[in-house]
Amino acid sequence: MKKIELSKKDTCSSFTVRVHFISKENMSVVKLEECRQHIRAQLDSVVEFWLKYSHDTEHGGFFTCIGRDGKVYDELKYVWLQGRQVWMYCRLYRSVDRFRRPEILEAAKAGGAFLRKFARVSNSGNQWKCAFCLTRDGKPTKVQRTIFSECFYVMAMDELSRVTGDEEMQLEAEQMMEQLIYWVREDSSGLGRPQLPGDVPTNSMAVPMMLLCLVQQLSEGRLETGRKYAELGSWCVSQIQQHIQRDGTAILENVSLAGAELPGCLGRLQNPGHALEAGWFLLQYAAQNHNKEIQRTAIEKFVQLPYESGWDEEYGGLFYFLDVDGHCPTQLEWSMKLWWPHSEALVAFLMAYSQTKQPKLLERFFKVYEYTFSHFPDSNSGEWFGYLTQEGKVALDFKGGPFKGFFHVPRCLYMCESILDDLLAEKD
């Protein structure tokens, strides 16, 4: 008799636990659906903002220095942001039914034509260098001695070729990619940056990250191209992993070419948002290559660690820069809360959860979500503010500038909506 009563209690207990589990599961589904609907509405609003205010119908290309209410406050055109906007328009047009609109395609084509006509400003030994900044009518004003203008040129041309069917653009993208590989892995002199005696060669995480992004871009849906760049992708992953330092307890932004910690402020620098972005790049790579070890490294080291070290427990949000030893970083804006690290964190945690279903990752997605959507979006004029104080107040109220354009916010919203679509389809 006693045995039967214990059995009944066990059964009752199990039933109670199961009811609680189902209730919690249903609650998560409801919350994810709410997130999806909100993110979808945010994406629609952000797209409409840039369609309305950023197009230069006279000279082509896009204005990116746009004030709170949409007024252009500077007509300079930044090549990073021109390329990013072309890419973003094309990706939305190609991937999301409601954005398959003629005005989006025409804007992308006009932006691509502006880039092809004006972005490439010098040709030394068949090596094209792209400008960093152009006047409204396309005259170069500044060239950086880095690879990033060229990287976003590649992204724009490749994605535009996919929606237009222009094979010449695709070839142009791959030719520029070969030049980037040469600069990074063989001879950087074409960048115009002399090697000074005191300047130690550095593995900056931005470089292998960006090349990995381009490998994924160029290889998408193309088996032969994927094989061509497979070794480069593997090299990029290895280079990114070199930034795991301090016995696996920190991600440092800069290391030596041999993967050792560098002295001084440069070596101690942490950029939580950048590490989180690297995390979801690695998660994509791991999924494409069915590599559980890289997936685990991505989540533990490039998603969890930067969040744990970078989250402001007093005011919420992610710090922009940190010093791994706790010194005040030399970047004066280190304590500010910026739009793009939070965008990357949303993608990283949601992607990590989608691949593993670990509840802790979803909890952290919701925490970042709550902070981000309660601080950055402008409910009155649309789009997001980009720069907040540590306390979370708007420090700069423009919607676009030399570095903030039509990219991190819409890319985040587009990717999160897509991941949520897949997650909720699984629940159904």
C-alpha cells in the first residue's frame, strides 16, 4: 500500500513537473513570437527611413549623414557605407518576399553604378585601391591604408550580381577578393602603409573576420567557389581563434602574428561587440562545415565570454571597449553604449540558441533584446539612435554618419527575423 502511495506521489510529481515544463515552453514560444512581430515591424520601419531620406537621385549613391528627422547634414559619401547599403538592399530583395520591390532594386543598382564609377581611385601594378570617402559627385577626399573599403566593394558587387544576373560584377568581386588575399597573406605594400621600425606586425581580429565574411559571401550557393576558398576560410578561423588569450579567459582584439599577447594598451584591448560578431561568423562556419568543436569554441569563447566581461551590471548594455587588466581604455568613448555591438549580440545569442537550444543562451538574448529595444529605437522619427552614454541616454541624436549607415541595424533585424522564423516553424 505504501508503495502504491509513493508511486502515486511520483506520478503526481512527474505530472506537475511536466505541466510546468509545457507551460514554460509555451511561454517561450509566445515570447519568441512577440519578438518576431516586433523585429519585423522594426525592420520595415528602418527600411522605409532609408528609402525615404538616403537616396541621392541627382548624383547616385546614398547620403549617410542623416539627422534625427531625416535631414542630410553632410553630403560626403563613405565607401564602406555605400557598399553596405547596396549589399543590404540586395540581400533583402533577394531573401525576403515583402522587400522584392522595384524601388529597392533600382536603388541598389544606382548605388552599385556609383561605386563602380567612383570608388576605385588608384591602380598601381593592377592593384585597385578604393577611396574611404567621396564628395557627393564622386571625387575622392580620403583613402585609408586598410582593406575595408575594398571588402565592402566585394560584398556589394557580389550580392548585386546575384539579383541582376550580371556575371561581370561577380568576376569583378572575385578579382578584388584575390587582391585582398594578396595584400593580407603575401605583400601589404599596395596598401601604402610603410613598415616603421617600432610598428610591430599585428593580427587584428577585424582582418580575418572580414575575409571569412567574404568567403561565406562569395561561396554561397557556388560549390566550385566554395572549394576555391576553403583553405582561406580555414585560415581565417585559425587566425580568429588566436585571439583567445589569458588561458581561454579573454578575447583580445590584437595579438602578434604568432598569436601571442602584445604589450601595452594595444595588447590589452577588448571590444565585446566585435568578439560577439566574430562569434556568429564562427557559428555560421561551424554549421556549414558540421564542426561541433568550432561551434563550442564560438559559443563559449566568442559569445559567452565577451558578454560576461562586457555587460554593464550597473546600467545595462555592452561597453564599447575594455582593458583586460581593468585599466581605463585609451579610447575616450569606451564606456558608451553603441548600436552595433548590441545588434551583433542579438544575432550571436539567437543563432547560438537556434543551434544548441541551450536555455541560458535564450535568456541572454532576451536580456540584450530588452535593453536594445528600450534604448536605441526612436519611436517618433524612426530608425535607431547610435550613440548612448553609459547610463543609456542619447548622446548623439543623428541616425547616420561616417560609420553608422544602412547595415548593422537592418542586418541584425533581418537575420533575427529569419532565425525566429525557423525556430517557430520547429515549434509548430
